[in-house]
Amino acid sequence: MNQWLEFILATFACYRLSLLITVDDGPGDIFCRLRAWAGRCAAAEQAREMEHGPCISLAGLLNCPYCLGIWFSLLLALLVAGDIREYILFALGIAGAQAFLQEMTDGTE
């Protein structure tokens, strides 16, 4: 498969996985339960955390698609990259493209 196509697919996969964990309920409310188990804050608390602090807890991580995007990009870059140089570039590129997509769609999900 063409490496550009793999990069684009990895970017969309990263975006979708981040939204799946942070926003969607999932089948049988599995992701909703995961967020509740981690101690997900109320909507007002979420907004405060997003504005004033890094995701330093599991609940904070599960509430932040940008934070999850970085972690998912590190995993997905393993599938696309051929060597360490490509891995670093792809990991940063996928995370950046995911953040761009997230920024373009914030408030529309």
C-alpha cells in the first residue's frame, strides 16, 4: 500500500479512536462506563480542566481527544513507519493531523 495512503488512513484512525473514547458511548455503553470508572468529571469540570491544566489523571486523559490522539499516533505510527526516522515523523504528523481534524470539528460532534 502507498505510504501516503497509510498515513492518511492512520490519521483518520487516530481521529476516530480519540472520539470513540472521549465522546461516544459505544456498544453496551462500554466507553461511557470506562469514563465513569475513571472518574469522569461533569461538563463544567471538563471545560475547566481543558482550559487550565494538562491531563494528569486517567479521567483527564479520557476526556481529552488531543491527549489521546498523541498516544494513538505513537501506536499507529508503528504500522506505517519503516525506520526510526519515519516513526518519529509519522507519529508527529499523525498527531498533528488528528489535532487539526479535531480543531476543525470541535463543537460539531
